[in-house]
Amino acid sequence: MSGSGHLKRGDHKTDQASLPSSAQPQPLDQPPARLPDEIELEVAGESAQLRLGARLAELLRPYRGTVYLRGDLGAGKTTLVRGLLRGLGYQGAVRSPTYTLIEPYETVEPPVVHLDLYRLADPEELDYLGLRDLLEDPGLILVEWPERGAGALPPADLELQIADAGERRRIRVRACPRWAPVVAALSAPSTAQTVLDAS
């Protein structure tokens, strides 16, 4: 990518067959159904967060863009990333790139770039670390501590805010309009049965 300023967002591509029925084209005599763009989930324990990450992997396969993960230290941001990468078929170790800041996973489809910006001193450092080059090929960009890279990151297409709720984690998921089908799918009863409440 050339030029300065904001990085260019990846192309957004969806496979119509993968969308929930409410996202399919509506008959001309009916108004289009409005999909939810925000949902709040509660998960209990690391295994549930891993299952949620794997479910996100299924839903995000047709998409290319940026996912922000927000939450305090130890909230489980990297656990969600690990579950997502496992869901995409990655079998190697998944650790938060706390010191390297950027970790690409080019063997999965779509390719993933995982950023942990907790130790980022200045957003301009991302240029020196080669983020622009990694974004040349569209994929999923998963960003922990995105506020540290404000002004140098693509805008979020999907955002997950993780908060402590006692023995559980409360996860608020927000999507841009084009990614609303992801939120709609997470709202489905099947997600609660197979992901959140599974033992």
C-alpha cells in the first residue's frame, strides 16, 4: 500500500449461501429485514471462549477485514484468537505477540494477522514493523489493544468488548452493517446451545 495516513480496509466478501436466512434477499413486496448489529453474550470459562472463537472462525470465513478485541489484561482476548485460529485449522502454538506485536498466520484461509499492541509506544511504529505489507493480501486482522494503534489501523468491521462478570465473561459484539449477518448468527439459539452452554 502506498501513501500515508489510515491503512486501507480489506475487501469485504461474503458468500450468500453462508448467510442466515434473514440476510438472504427479500421478496420485492416485503421490506428488507433489519439484522441486529450488536449482541451481548456471556461465557463461562476458557473452554467456552475457545468454542466461541471457533464459532467466529466459521462465520468469518467469507469475510475480509478488521476485528478489534478489547478488554483488561487476562480478559481472554488471546483465548478467543486461539479458538478462532483452531477453527480455521491452525494446529501450532498460538501466543499473544506481546513483544513482537505482529504475528501472521498465512497457512490458514483466510490468512490472519494477529496484533497485540499493549506495548506499542507510538502508532507510527506499525509502519516500521511492516504492517502495511502484511495488509496487501486481504485477510482477517485481529487486534488486541486497538486503542494503542489509533490513527494507524484500519477501522473495525467487528468489535468484541470483553468484561469480567464474576466467574463468567460478558462479551459485547458490535458489527458494521456489512458484517451484521455475523451478529445475527451469534444471536441464533444454536449458538447458545452448542457454544455458550455446552459442557
